[in-house]
Amino acid sequence: MEMVVLVDHAGDPVGVQSKADVHGQSTPRHLAFSCHVVDEQGRLLVTRRALEKRTWPGVWTNSFCGHPAPGETLEDAVSRRAEFELGLSIDHITCAIPNFSYVARDASGIEENEHCPVFIARAVSSLTPNPAEVAEAQWTSSSELKSAIDAAPWAFSPWLVEHFTELQPLIAEHIVEAEDDD
């Protein structure tokens, strides 16, 4: 049974609960993460959530999301979920927005209530998306994604819409830093 870490409003752990039980009509705040993946050409990976997903099925979002297990570092969870959702190896994992949190309710009535640090990482392998997690994947530019979000915010996950303006300038910095390290 997959467990998630419950957190207070500062993001400090206060307990654990099963992932299946935590997401409902009234969801306790818990720890999650979002990750944006860039490639060596500086493109940004966006994915469309599988139609089987319990929340926000079929919407476009960042590269992948997840929940760290109790005792697991966020960086280890990011690497684990990149492999699970996308069959992807990543490096240069950087926490770009450490204190991002959001509350949103999807069309089915399920509430998300997450302390959700936002990461940027670089792809170092090819994609092999898990169809239970990802319906589609597409490489794009940061500016094209911003234009799409502005034109049709309803087509994207609420967490992406909410954090992308703050994240966008950090993506370019991350690409330059990763190139400088090579």
C-alpha cells in the first residue's frame, strides 16, 4: 500500500496516510512534488495525464508528479517517478520552487491539498511513457507552453497553471547551468 506524508501548512511532516485514503472530498495537506524535464536542446517536456488517472484525467501538465514515500528524499522520489511514469533517467535535479502549495478540486469532486515543491531536471535517456500514467508526451518550448496556458488554462492541470509564471525564468537558468556542468 502506497503511503503519503501528511504535512502542516509549513510543509513539516505530521503523519502518514495511505494514498488511496488521502485523496477525497476533503483531503488533508500532504507532501507531493511536480517536475519539469528539459532535454539537451533546451526543450521542455509536457505530458497529458492518462484517462485512467483518478484526478484530472486527460489534462496536460508538467512532465510528471508524485508523492515521496515516508523517509524518502524528494530527489529520490523525483528520480523514482521519472523512471516509473516516463521510463526516463534524469540528472541535474533542482528544487526550483521549494514552497509551492495549492488546493484544487477536479470535476469529480476530489480535492488536492498539496505542499508541492517544483523541480527541474534534465533528461539523459529516451522516453518510454507508462500508458497507465501518461496518455501523450510532447517536447515544446517554455514560451510555447506559456502561450498555450494563457490561451486555454482549462486544458492544463491547476498546479501547472498556478506555478508556471514563477517557474518560467528558472527553466532557462537551469538549462544554462546544466550545460556549464558538462
